[in-house]
Amino acid sequence: MSPRLTHPTRLVPTAFLVVIALGTILLMLPIARTEGTFTPFLTALFTATSAVCVTGLIVVDTPVYWSSFGQWVILALFQIGGFGIMAAATLLGLLAGRGFRLSDRLRTQTERSHFDMSDGGSVLRLIFLVTVVVEGLLTLVLTLRLHFFYGHDWGSAAWHGLFHAVSAFNNAGFSTYSDSLIGFQRDWLFLLPIMLAIIFSSLGFPVIHELRHRLGRKSTGPQNWTLHSKITLWGTAVLLLVGFVTVLLVEWHNPATLGPMGIADKLLNSAFQSVTTRTTGFNALDTGALSDETLAVTYVLMFIGGGSAGTAGGIKVTTFFILGIVVLSEAKGEREAALFGRSIGTPIERQALTVVLLSLSLIAIGTMTILSVTEHSLTDVLFETISAFATVGLSTGITGQLPPVAELVLIMLMFVGRVGTITIATALAMGRGRTAFRYPEERPIVG
């Protein structure tokens, strides 16, 4: 294989492209479709990309259009995609750490001592173990619920339970029900386990790894956790609360969403909507019926996404809050950005800024392109492009109505949004180095 392709920042996108290509071929086969005919190339490509990039956007109704074989292929694709994302992002992040200068390593030795690159094999084994255990437990819970409460036979209950468990843990958002999880919007024992699995996997493996090592040790309380874990955990809690309160207050009297529900069901569905908005794409409420205020907040939550090196998409919680800390520090006139007694280096600030600006540019270009070829409103198109780029999978219902050009735009956004942010951040970290000279400094006027 060419050395250029084996470079880590090229190998990951190449591997994902290969899996997408194989998935597209399998989904095009007559056996993958309920009608027993060949699937159009673009439909198969869109579905395979959405599955591998664990997005959940669909152009056809999953349980109606795809046969059992086709649904198994989709499940396999988002299982491979989710595991691959966690493994690749974690290992690339550790690999980037090898490029730090000695001064950087000494300064961050305490932060990184428990998570070394030499332990790559055990990292992969732990990712696999966590995946199997969480998906297995969730499959068991959902299967029992579907069998005893909804009357599914054991085979049907096990299939639906497995599909939704794998989809939830990998933040894929695919469902074997045409209305996603709307049929379970009043079922705490079905939605709550799914919510917990989504939140857990969206934290990112570095945080899961640290929680595994730190919890239960008296000498390693929360005050001793890494800055990454602190920002991810606190940031996740803040974002979940913001989403929950917004949906609850804004949709309280909406007759098409929370209006007809009792208080307990309103609380459940507000919480579920907040969780799924940032990462997964399951919906227990009709997304197209949400008010404009809720959609506006949803834009932001989708764009931010979940934790780094996890199955969630978006620019990541740490990226968003790091820039927030930088802005706050600048406004207060402080010399450096710091949080929890740790300073944030300029290279990290620049990486975060680069990821955000590139992400906004891609969303803007995608939105303008789709607007130019469709009659849909800016609100719906912007929602669709952010959902695709952030690999969330929520939709106001226009995905299946888009022309081929718009579908191709969404395909590219899903791929770049899922794989691109990982490789860009890694390339920036690995590419850091000292130049042999410095240009004279000037201070352009800002603002």
C-alpha cells in the first residue's frame, strides 16, 4: 500500500470509504430490498453512508423498504462505523500526543499518565468490551420489555431489541419502526434505558476510560480528573439541562408535541428530546411539529454534539467550551485562558477555532447549495444540513423529498462531519512544530 495512504490521517478516511463502498454494493442487491429488485445506486449510497457515519438520516422507510437482509447489513454498518469511530478517534488522539514537544509532555504528564499510547491493544480490547456489555444489557432490557409488555414473540422482541440497542449505543438513530420511537413516547422503561446508553457512549472513550480507572478510588476524586473529562462531563450536563428546559417550556402547550401529555410524560419526552438532539436522531416527538424556538436551540445542540472520541458527532463539547472559555478570558482581560486550575494552550485554542470555522463554512455551503436546487424553506434546509454534518439524523421530514444533487451534498456532509473533524484535529496536532524564523508582528484592527 502507498505510504501516503498508510499515514494515520489518510488511513481512517480511506477505511471508512471502503466500508461505505462495500455497504453500498450489498444494499444494491435484490436480496436487500423487500421488493426483490435492485436498489438505485444513490439510495444505497446514501443509506450506507448514513449507517457507517452513524447518522440516521434516511431517504426510504427502513422497515418497509429494506428486507431482513438489508436491515442486518445496515445494523452491521453502523456497528462497524461506531466501533471504528471510537477506536480511530481514541488512537489518533493518543498518536497525536506523541508529536508533542518535550515541554508539552512535561506540562501534561499528570493529565496523560494513565492513558498511554503503548497501551493501544488494551485500549481496543476495552472499547470492544464496553461495546459488547452495554449493547448486550440494553438488548436484554428492550427484549424483555417488548415481549412482556407489547406482546412481541421472542424472536421479534430480540430483533427489535438488538437493533435499537446497537443503534442507540452507536448513536446511529436507525429504527425498525417507521415512526422511530414515537410509539414509545409514554414508556419510561423503554426510553430511559436508551437515553442512558446514548449519554454514556456520547461521552467519548477517553472519558469512559478515565471513569473506569478513577471511580471508587479515594485518592482520585473529581478534582483530580483530567481537564478533558471535567469539561466533557460538566459541559454534557449543562447542554442536557438547556435542551430539557427549552423543550419543556416551549413545547408545553404545543398540541402536536407535549400539549396532550401528562406532566410525567412531558418530563420524559423533554429529557429524551434533549438527549437525542445532540447526538442520536431517534425521535419520540414529531420533529417537524416542533416550534421555531425549539428548532433554533436544536441547531445549536446538534452543532455542538457530544464528547470527543465517541460515537456522537458535532464539533464536540470540549471544542465548544474551550472557545467559550477563551472568549470569557479575553473579555475579562486575562493573559491566558484557564479552567479548573489548568491553562489551555494556544495550539489547542487554534485547533478548536479551526474546527469550528471549517464546520460553519461547510454547513453554509451545503445549505446554500440545497436551497438553490429545492423549494424547501431555509429553516428546514438548515436543520437538515446541520443534522447531516453533526451526524445527528433528526429531520423535519424533507430528506426523502430531496433531489439527487441535494442527497449528494448530504452524503458529503455526513462523511466529512463524521471522519473529517477527527482527521483534521489529529493532523493539526501532529503537524505542530517550530519554524526556523518568525515574521515581524503587526496588530490589525479587530472589531
